[in-house]
Amino acid sequence: MRFKIKYIIKYVLLILSSLTIQSSFLPWNYILDNNYGLKEFNNNKYADSEKLFLKADHDNPNNSQIKFNLASVMYKEKKYIESQSIYLELLKREKLDSILRQKIHYNLANVLYRMGQQSNPEMFWGNAIKHYEIALDIIPQDKNAKDNYEFVMNKLKKNNHQNQNNQTENKESNDKNNFNKNQTNSSDNSIRKIPQQLDDNISESDINQLMEQMKKDEESTQSSLNRRQENNSQNKNKSQMIKKDW
């Protein structure tokens, strides 16, 4: 009798040991990991939540809800590129219920808005608006989607208006610079043409020197004029003489 009891105990322990070893391979483990991941997510422990969702996704990669949760926690961790990639992958799946599809479009729009805050807002916010519109087409009464849609739309309009103002300001600045450049060039040209003005503190000797130079310039000009008149007179006489001889 004692032998039988001992044998039964060993057999039960062997079974329990086998169950423990196999438990890590049970098909419902991903459910536990996903549920624990949601718990950590709600406690704002996003890094721990991501690990659990990754584990659940590894065990059941075809589960769209787990992938959705994984993308959502990555959004919270500001891993926008990774989050966007998962949402886009999910949208390619045909077997999605309308509620989950609506949530994907809404969350993807939020991701795109955040990406637009970092760079190229016109492109990212424009795409975000499209996904908000799809989300509202599926569930028109979604207040969050409607509010975010209007918010991002206003941001995009302000951004476009600001870009137009910046372009106008840059154009006006360039026009002004070109105008000033032309003004400077014109002044430079004028400086070479206009005689230098006398300084208020110019000395008497400088004045005398300047007057002497002006006198020489006048004499030179008059001499040149006299020579020109003399040449013209000689040419005229020569022309008259030729006419007479001929």
C-alpha cells in the first residue's frame, strides 16, 4: 500500500512538472501578455508594456488587435516611424472589423500630426487630415476625430498662411536688397562723375591749389578749342583753294 501511494505521488509530480514545462508554449499565453501589456499601458509604464505586446505579437503575429496595441504604445513612446509602419501594415489587412479600422485611421492621423510637428508639416498634416476624414466616414459621431480634424486643419491653414507671408517677406527683402544694390551702384557711378565737394575744414593753401588746377584745366581746354578752330579754318581754306584750282 505504501509503495502504491509513493508511486502515485511520483506520477502526479511528473504530470505537474510536464504541465509547467509546457505552459510557456500554451496558445493562450499571448492573451495573458496582451492583457498585462494593457495593464502596464494604463499605468503609463510604456517600456514594459511594449515588451509584453512584442512578446504577444511574436506568439500570435496574425492578431490585429495586438499589433494595434503595439503601435499605440510606440506612439506614446514617440516612436512615430515605427508606429506609423505598423498602422499602415494593419490597413492592408482585409479582415478588419470596421471599429478597429476606424481606430487605426484615427491613431495614424495622430501619428502623422506628431511627425508633422518635427518636419514637413504640409505633407504630414495633409495626410493626417485624410485619415481623420476616413475615420469620420466610418464613425461620424466620433467627437475626438472631429475635434482633431478641425484642430489640424486650422494648423495647416496657419502654416500655409505663414509660409506665404515668409515667401512675400523674402521676396520683398530680396527686392529691397536689389534696390539698395542698384542704388549703391548708381551712387558709385555718380561719385566718379560729380566733382569732389570741398571739406568745411579745407585750408587756404588747398583752395589756392584747387583754383590753380582749375585755371590750368581752363587754359588747356581753351587751347584745345583754339587748335580745333584753327584746323577747321585751314581745312576750309584748303577746300576753297582746291575749288579754285579745279
